Amino acid sequence: MATKDHLDGTHLNDKGKTVFGRMVADQLIRTQVDLGPDVKVSRRSS
């Protein structure tokens, strides 16, 4: 849990980067459909 004096870097660890990046990519292709074919899917296992 993030507090005023502590930065929550959850999205910066290896698993967090994958999850957060996918969320951003999914939202991007929903709003900018023409970019969809250019978004690459990571095949990394969790």
C-alpha cells in the first residue's frame, strides 16, 4: 500500500511491467484502432 512517504513501484517490477504494459497497449488499440496491427504480443510466461 502506497503512503505519502513511500512510492508504490509495483508496476516497475518484472511482472508489474508486463501487466501494466499490456493494460496500456489494450487501451491504446481500443482508442487508436489503426495502431492495433503494430502492437506486439509478448509471449513471456508469468
